[in-house]
Amino acid sequence: MSKLKTWRENRGLTQQELADQAGYHVQYISAIERGARQAGMGFAKRMRELSEGEITLDDLAPPTQYTAPQKAA
């Protein structure tokens, strides 16, 4: 379960209520919670404000693991 969904449910908010408070479409919230989409910077900043710092950019768009290409032998 995503941290965003956990945070939202712990506050008794529906996706629609969170979308209304954040100023984003409910389908955007749903896609982020399912992991189908990464949050944009604007949404991440808005969630940091709404959650008073409990939700961070790393919670919404964790850094990807990068593996450097191997050199040919």
C-alpha cells in the first residue's frame, strides 16, 4: 500500500476528498496510489503542504535504481 493511500485513509478521506483539497483530478490520485503513475513536482509539493511534511517527494516518486552499463570485454 502506498504511503499516500495510508495517509489518506488514516485521515478518513476518500480519493475524491483528497483530490478536491489538493486541486487535482481523482483519477490522478488513484493512479499515484496504484503506482501506475509517478507524482509530478507540483503534486508532491502540494501533498507536502497538506500533510504538513508527512508526505515527501521520496514517498511519491522514490529514486530509481540505476545500474551503469557494463563495458564490453
